[in-house]
Amino acid sequence: MPYEPMSDEKFEEMSRTFNQKRYPRLNLAAILQEIGVAPGKTVLDFGCGPGNFSIAASTLVTSSGLVYALDIVPLAAKKIAAAAARKGLDNLRTITSGGSTGLDDDAVDVVLLFDILHHLEPPEPVLTELARVLAADGLLAVEDHHLEDDDLVARVEEGGPFSLSGRTDYAHLFSLVR
């Protein structure tokens, strides 16, 4: 994939900014529940960054579910794995990649693509991979505060086999078109 990871320093700066300014004002569990993250679900948090949504999802899916936290920055995986261990969450796996998930076809119920779409140039390789791993009745949840709503929807629908199927207060929801 043509995507390049940010430096550890830039990742740390981005994480601090999100953890201090963005995440404290969000109810992560409520956002995820509204999307459909629930006990027994398998979730892929693609471009997970500092892992706040991954950790929250891991708690919601309980021990009967599984969360994959994927980021191109190796430091992200290291920090998320350490946070999961501190919290006793054994249902969270990290993946270091800029595109390929290494997951089986139809393995995921919910894909989170939060604040990463604007980085994907072009978005098609990642969206194709997400469509491959998403179960037929699965859901792709996309939020990106860097993009206007119309641009976000167009990028997803033009970049992969997805169709807008709903909207929560936080994210656009897309279903597979097969």
C-alpha cells in the first residue's frame, strides 16, 4: 500500500492532542453502542491511533467478542497492547499495517474508520480490504472531521463496494453492496 507511517514523535503529539482535547468530550461507549458494537461482536478499528475506541470496544464486546486494533505506526500497537494488558482485556489484538489486515474473509462485524479517511490517498485499496473482511451483514462506520459529509460519503461509495445505510450522531454507516 502507498501509505507511510508518521514518526513516533508525531504519533505521540497526535495522541496527546486527541487524549486531551477530543476524547474527553466524547462518550466512546455510547458512540460504539449506537453503531452496533455489542457482546460477541468482532470489531476492526482501522487506523486506531492511540486506541481509545479499540479499548472501549474491547470492553463492550466482552470476552465473547474480539477487537482488532490496526495502525500503520508500530508504536500504536505497542501502546494499545500495554493498555489492554493493564486493563485485563484479553480480547484485543493489534495489527501493524497500512492496509492489509491479514484477517479472513467475512471475519468482522463492525469496522471503525475514524479520522483516517482523509489520509488515504487513494482510498480504494483500504476500502477494498475492508469490504473483504467485513461480514455480508456487517457495518462500516466512518467519521472524519477533516471532510465535509458529502465528500466523506463520495469517497467511501466511489472507493469501494459500500452504500450509505444510516447515520448516527457521530458516524456515517455504510453497508456492503455485493
